[in-house]
Amino acid sequence: MTEAQAIPLLESAEVIGGYRMPYGSNYTFLVHLDAGEGKCIRAIYKPRDGERPLYDYPSGTLYLRERATFALSRALGWPNVPHTLVREGPYGIGSMQMYIECDPDITYFNLIEQNADELAKFAVFDVVVNNGDRKAGHCLLDDAGDIWSIDHGLTFHPMFKLRTVMVEFWGKPIPEALASDLEALLATLQSPTDELPCLLGELIEPKEMRALTRRLDIMLQQRKLPMLDPYRNVPWPWV
């Protein structure tokens, strides 16, 4: 099923089955959405009320950050983030994301050698959204050979929170094509008439919006990714 076909089901189809996915710190469900005629599609549902309280992120906001990250990725044109929206589900309001068919044993560590140019987009994007949890398992390879970015609940904090296993890109220049896209994104965020600032303003706090534009300013001035601390800026577990 194409994304265009899946979106109406993600928005309103009845959840007719599924199960909680193991090991996550927050409640995450792989659900079955009724597609009619005895068919269904799978999706990832993360209810607000299943979020574990954190000391440094406002409670009950991670699902909104998932949606905000998706919206920003589409404005940039990269990286690939599965279609993500906010809706009611069996356990209340939360994010609903299109499921990506993949081999879960293939992670960033398997992909980096042959896909450095594509994964550079992920590394740059993680600085833009201030991703506090880029694990290797958050990079998925689908059956068509496309790489997808998932798990964006820990994003948009106003303080620098970047944690990532993508150490190969630390301190590296931002490719010119990506820098040009960042310039266009900054202009969009500063536009009084564009829809993106209004949408993001409904999902993240004003101080987080200001921090987002500041990060873009700094990235465009320095034209390189930050050199991070391996003792502070790498998540655990790595996968």
C-alpha cells in the first residue's frame, strides 16, 4: 500500500488488533488498522498516557514531538520519516505512524559503509531537531532499499541534548546541497505566512521554536556538525 492510500487509514481506521512492542521504555504498540474487505494495515501507535515521565522533557509531549519531527522532515525533503499523525487510539490520544517493513537486525552499523551520503542527511537532521536518542536501530532499511528514520520523541529540547551513535559524522562539513536546504528551511520558519511555523507552534513550545531557529543559524554559520563528547553524547544502549 502506498503512503497516499495509507494516510486515510492512519487518520481514522478502527484499530482491530495488535500488541505492545517489547523493550521500549514507553508504551509502543504495533496495531492493525481495518482496511475493509477483511484486510488491514499495520501501524505504530504511541499513546500519550504510555509515556514514562522524564525530568527534562514536559510530560505528555513525546507524541507531539514525533509529529513535529515528521512535519519538519517533509519541509526539508529529507530524511525519510514514516508518515506520522496525531489521533485517538485504544489508549487515548497519541501518535500513529506508518509501519515500515524491514529486517530489524539491519541497523545503522550495517548500513553506514555503503550509505554514507544518505546517512549524512540523518546526522544533519538530528542536529536540527536536537535528537536526544539516535540509536542504531532507529535507522531502518525497507524492502525497496530506502533507509528510514524512526523514534523521534526526544527532540526539540531548547537545551543541547544531542545523543547519537553516528560518530562518523562528528565534526564533518555539512554538504552544500544540505546546507542550501537548511537555508530554505530557516526562511520558511521565519515567514509570517507559511503553514509550517503555525503547525510546529501547535506541537512544541515557543522557546523550543526559538531554539530551533538558533540551531539553524549556528549550523549555517559554522557549516559543519559539532564535535561531540563520546562520554556524554552517545545513547545507551547503542541499538
